[in-house]
Amino acid sequence: MEVKGAWRNLFHDEDKDCRTRRRENSSFSKHLHDATEDASKVFQNAKLTHASHVGVLLICFGSPHFPILDEHIAMVRSRAIDWNEHLDDWADNAWLPGQIRCGFWCRER
């Protein structure tokens, strides 16, 4: 399984409790693009001859001010042709008010 993560926002350095002040992660697009390229290699090269299951898990971390949008998930989705897709999202209880969105694409024998 290939696991990739991308953070849409970062915490301000002066925010001592890591809960309130956030700023946009200027590297988010690059990280998401890199994750998409890596996932694309798995999608193209994954063979089920040596494994019964193959999967790609994308974990994106956001917040109400910097949400993970459908277009972000769509970057990887566009490469996962004929793969089973499972999507989910939930509140990030460790970093309120945070958001986690995951995309999981898999194939099985």
C-alpha cells in the first residue's frame, strides 16, 4: 500500500496551543502534486501477481478556513481508472477545528 499525506494549513509559530491561528501551507499544491504522481506510478505499475491486494491511501488535513476540496481529491482520482474508490472525512479531534479527508483506491485478486 502506498500512503501519502498533504497538509492544507499550518499553525502560526506564535500559536502556543496549535488550535486557533492557521496559515495556508504554500507547499500544499506541490505535496498534492507529488502524491498524485507517486500514486499514478502505483496505478500504472501495480500487478496482482505478487499481492492479493494493492492500495493507495491519500490523507489530506485541512480546516474550515482551508478545506480539502473535491478538486484536491480529484487529482488522484483522475489517475485511478478502474480502481475501487472509497472516500471519507471527519473532524480532526486532535487539532480542532480540523478536517481530515481520505481517499482510498484499491484492487484485489
